[in-house]
Amino acid sequence: AGKRPEKLSRLIKSIHDQNITAYEIIVAGVTQPRTDVVYVPMPEEAQKGQIAILRNAAAEKSQYDHVVFVDDDIVFLKEWYEGLKPYADQYDILSTKFINLDGTRFWDLPSNRW
């Protein structure tokens, strides 16, 4: 099974807690089967850390126009979806700010250092 099932369960619960009328949760890689997710078994790709291949496979399975990619160490705040809705149809790609539980910025902060 996946390496961090407790984190995945916490993430899935935070998705279910959003006020989204129609959605699906797709997990690509290795995990315990669940009735509330679409599972795309890809153990070799997961073992090799081929994140882009896993995400592309999940996107191909999706039946909706909007796709959100997250890792199992993310938990959505209850107001995340409501805050995203006004902007969802205005962009092809949209990112939200990630914050740590203590309120500091998550390591994802973009920069122009590249």
C-alpha cells in the first residue's frame, strides 16, 4: 500500500469537506482501494518517483474540466473551494497560496531566481 495512508486519508477528508457539487478524487500510484476514489494503479512509476507520469495518468482518467493536482501532505482549508470559484474559469492554469499550519508561507513560494 501507499507509504502515507494517514496523510492521504486526511487529504481526502479535506476534499469531501469542501462544498463541491460534483467532483471525483483520483489517486495514481499505490494505495489501499477505497470506495470514494478512482484508483489508477501505477506501482512502478510511484516507486521511481515519476510524478509527472502519475499526474498525467490521473488527468486522463478525469471526467471533469477542472483538475487539481496535490500531494498527500496537503490539507485544504474549509474555505479553499469557495475562494477559488470566482477565478476558476478565468485562467487555464491557476495556483493558490500554500501556508503552513503556523501561518508561514509553504516552501512553494515562486521566485525569479531561476
